[in-house]
Amino acid sequence: MSQSLAKVYLHIIFSTKHRQPLISEEIRPNAQAYFVKVGANLGSFTEEIFMMPDHIHWLCTLPRTITIADLVKNVKISSSIKFKEIVHPNFEWQKGYGTFSVSQSKLETVKRYIQNQTEHHRKLDLQEEYRRFLEEYRIEYDEKYVWD
């Protein structure tokens, strides 16, 4: 086979530093659009995105030529610089992140989940939501290092 092909879907979640609610509803559309653009420049296609005031859910493809860590690092760096201008001068993302694989058969389910973040977070905060993801994916973690 002479051609290398891949389609890997990722659900990536991370928060603002100390989960500060800095992303207002007014700037959310522009912030999301910028994030999608940065991802596209890295070769990632955004399937769905939603920024809550204190965190982001990003369903995207993993470019065939970079690692998950490089994808997340590069979008965080670029968006942090821009968000200092459009969100808040002290804007920062948390150091860590969670990324979860999504099968083609579950793509629409995850899209709906991300689209319904506002409603979902009326019942559940980010920390509880994130713990549930870690448990569902059977990821071992140390609570004192998850939040920064």
C-alpha cells in the first residue's frame, strides 16, 4: 500500500487555568471560530466544539502527521495568545487535558453531547463530568494532579 490513510476522532477536554469562568457567551462564537481555525491549520477537522465559561469540549480528527500531545499543545499555545486579546489579559488554559477516542459509530452521540453542554452543566459541574469520563475510559488518575 503506497498511501497512508487514517481517520481518528478525538474528544478533547480541558479547562481554563483554575477553572476560571472567562469565556463569556458574547465572545464564545469568535473564540470557537478561532480555535477551529487553529486546528485546521494543523490539519485537524473540527466535528463539533463548545466552549463553556471554564472549559472546552472539542471533537476533532487527529492529523496523520502529528501526535495528540503536539496537537493539543499547539492549539493551546496559539489560542492562549489570541484569547489574551479577546477574552482576558491573563487568560491561560490548564496544563493538562483529557483526550478520549471516539468511534465512527458514536460520532453523532458525542456531537449531541457537546452541543448540549449548557443544559448538561446545569446538573453536573466540570469536575464531576471529567471524573465520569476518566472512569468510563478506565483511566487511572491522581486527583491532586488532575486540576491545576
